[in-house]
Amino acid sequence: MSERVFFIFYVAAVGWAIFSLFTKRGREIMRGGRIIKTFDGVSAKRRIMSNDVKVHAVDGGSVRLVGLEISTSSVGSNEITPITFPASEARRLAAILIEAAEFQDNA
């Protein structure tokens, strides 16, 4: 009996993972709204590891949301982390990223 319960749970978890990763509706559920547009992202590759960041405009109902999709992949491994911000916080994050990119240590 416990083997059946484990098998059903396992099939449900794998099904949810496949639905979330490979369907637009699954990605929308993870981000809290309908994805309106996906913008170009950035990518960084190091030896056997790759990091990608995609940016999505998300319709969150009464608020505009900005979603980041951070994916890390290597041999035999793939991890996707969705992060959603209100538009005002996304603007703050953009300003901080620009500040960090232009920082020069004069010490």
C-alpha cells in the first residue's frame, strides 16, 4: 500500500515539475499572473555550468509585475527559480544593478 502512495506522489510531483517548466501556463502560475511579454535575457557560461536570466512582464491584476526567471544548468542538473517584483521594486533593482556595474574602488 505505501509503495502505491509513494508512486502516486512521485508521478504527481514529476507531472507538476514538467507542467511548470515546459508550459507557459505553468510558468504563469509560478509567477502569480499572466505573462504578457518575455524580454531578452542575459547568459553567463562557465566551464560546465550555465546561468541564464530572463525577464517577463506579468499582469498581476491590479498591479504590474516584473518576473525574473533565473536558471542554472550543468551536466545532469537544471534549476529554475522564479522571482516576481512589483514594477516599483523592479525599478529599484535596476538602479542598484547599474550602480554596482559602474562602481569603481578607488582605494
